Amino acid sequence: MTNTTPTDNSSNFPPGFIWGSATAAAQIEGGAWEDGKEDSVWDAFAAKPGNVRNGDTPAMAVDHYHRMPQDVALMKELGLDSYRFSTSWARVRPGGGGVNPKGLDFYSRLVDELLDAGILPWLTLYHWDLPQALEEQGGWTNRDTACRFVEYAQDVYAAVGDRVRHWTTFNEPFCSSLLGYGSGVHAPGRQDPHAAIAAVHHQHLAHGMATAELRGLGAENIGITLNLSNSIPKDPSDPVDLEAARLFDSLQNRIFLDPILRGAYPEDSLRDLEPYGLHEVILPGDMEVIGAPIDFLGVNHYHDDMISGHPDTSGADGHGGGAGRHTASPWIGAEHISFPSRGLPRTAMDWEVNPDGLRTLLLRLGREYPDLPPLYITENGAAYDDTVGGDGRVADTERTGYILDHVTAVGEAIAQGADVRGYFVWSLLDNFEWSWGYDKRFGIIHVDYDTQERIIKESGLAYSRYAAAARAQSGTPAGRPAAAAPVG
């Protein structure tokens, strides 16, 4: 049953719990070649016919580059405590070369606008927009790209480090490695399992190196965001299904969690991925760099997965993309696994809806990782085919239910011991949804892609009311300034 205001679980949200929303630069900014910006891998990928649905590109997106003050005003209207955004590497260091002052100035102005509105800036350095020039030098298969990432992080810190307190190195490295270099559904569109595994490790290395550099520069609160799922064997008594669930869990979760939180790849993952070169890219000292302590872990979660080792076409893994082009399996060494349907409701992305899966996931993290830092839900949301009604409203009832049911699940996890300190709904705005182009809408704010008009959806209004009521019940003052937001 959907909650429209906090009820039984409202007291579970601690004082200072952060209620926010999130976006990504490549999906909203536009301004593709303005003020010195050059191609990212997503600009180049989208320019090739057949890679993105309807031939859509991020060149205009939702024009946030020019409409940023208006968008911040909408955040303030919604009463957001924090805004999680990403900086574009291709705007800050076009072509992977020297720093671009005009690009940095945009983010400096954004940070000032947020602080003036009493909204905490939460900055992500990498949300998949590698400069295309670096991809042409090997991209994430090239160890040197990790060094270039550190230079980029230094530039961003120099511009806004005096005002930004929360730093996320990478968003969802699963997607920019296994989907970008393995399956080819995401930019740069490669379908090479060896390249994908090299990308996994080099992104981990870049995270660790940048974490050390940012900490040395004085950054207070550094973490990473991973997209995580539950791996549920269809038949827990069937060794074939149990093995399939292990393989999925390794590739979706543990090859990301364990190096960062334990300083080592899981032993079974090392065995599984030996044929694809994982041992070859790990150099002495790498794991110590990668496993340096972080201050928070961002958790992105949209759905969980039932897994089988037997053929089953009743469901899918949700990674086929929107363009209808041939893609490879991202499940390297486990290409045979299947994703049976559980008969649950589905979003417009054909993802099953199971709010309790988020509670289960959060409790698992705390149970299996004793040194787990504080958690933040850095993305959670749903695409539905909503439209503007004759009264000018967007009555997105399904999205409203999805968001509030998942927030309720977070509250239940907190009551059962999970150390969760914030929730960011995805996404603030309808936007460029990667290979789906503009065909799928995740926003709590509707965007007319022809006129760029913004309308707050009913889901956005419901989320705003929920957050306000939760603050009131936890004793958190309304309208608290961003500077008062807790660290960690």
C-alpha cells in the first residue's frame, strides 16, 4: 500500500536526514559544443546512426546549461535539502587536454546558486562522459586514463572545493565498464569482455587515486556510488540456479563492493575472470590504493533480480537498450544466466517493482561489510509514460507510488539497523535517457522537449510533502541552510 505522507515509519528518519534529487551532466546540460566543450563518448556514440532510439542525441538535452537558475528555483520550490549533480569531464578538460575556465565557471555558478537557495551541493565527478579524445587513446582500457582522471578531479576541486563538501568519484562503474565496453549498449559501444574487465579495474584505480588526491587537498567527505541489486535464485534448492545467482552477484555487486570496501577482489571473481585478463591489469600496490577508506557509500537501486541458470525468456536483465541494435551480454563468463519474471508490476523500462528489495539490500550491506561507511540512496526512481493533462497537471500516480513505497522501505531498513542518512530521487528532470533517447521519462519535473517548459509532476509534489512531514517528525527545522547539513 502506498503511503502519501510519513506514518508508521516516519520516526525512522533521523534528524538531519537529507532529502534530495539527482541528475547527470550528459543527460540534462545540452550546450554540447559551447564555451569550449568538446565531444564526450556519449556525444560520439549518439552521433552514430542506430546507437540511440530515434536518432536522439544529448546536444540539447533539457538545456540546463542555459536554464540552470530556473532549475535551481524549482529545487527550492520542492524544498530539496540537496542536489546531486555531475560535472562533465568533456566540459572541464575538453578533449582530455588542458583545463577550460568557462566550463569550470558554469559549475562554480551552479554551486553558488545552490548555496544561495539553501541547497547542499553533492558533486559527482564521473557520470559516464569520458572525453572522446581519451577514448581514442584507449579509454578505460588504458591505465593512463586513471591519471588523467586525477588531473580532472584536481581542476574541479580547485574551482569549487571551498564550497562543496560531498564528493562522489564515480557513478555506477558497472555501467561505464561492463555495459560500455562489454555489452556495447552504452558508450563507447565496445563489445570486448577483456576491455570491459580492464575498464572495471582502471576505474577502481582512478577512484582510489582521486580519493587520495582529494583528501590531500582538504575534501571532507568522499565516496562512490554503485548500482546494486539482490541476486535471488529462482530455486534455492537447485545448484544450477544457485551458481547462476553467485555469478550475477559477483558481476553486479561484489567486483565493485569488495575492492572498495575490503581492498581485494572476491576469490571466486578472480577465478571466474582470469580468462578475461583481470590478473594482468592488477599491479603491485593497486589494491591498497583502491581500498582506501571512504566516508560514504552511495547506493543506486531501481529493481532487484531473480536469477536462473536454466533458459527462461519470461523476463530480461533490463540492459538491452532502446535502439534495438545487437548488443552482447554484460555477464562476462556467465552469458547463459536468465532472469525469470516474478509476475510483479513493471515500469516503462520493463523493470520489476519490488520496494522491499531495497530494504533487503540495505540490510545485506550492513550484515556483510562490517566496516561499511554511512549509506545514501543516491538514485532511486522509475520511468512511466506520463503526459500533461488538460488541466496542465502531470498526474503520475504510478511514479508517486513507486517513490513513496521505496522511501517507506528505506525507513523500514533504518528501523532494522541500516545506517542510511539520505535519499535522492532520480531524476529531478525528464532527460536524455542514454540509448533510449528522449523516449523514457524518469523526472519528478516534466519537460516539454520542444519548448523546454518545466512542470512539477504530482510525484514531485508528493515527494516534497513526504520530506517536509518527515523533517517535522524528526525535529529537523524546515528550510535549514545547506551549511547545516551533516557530514557523513
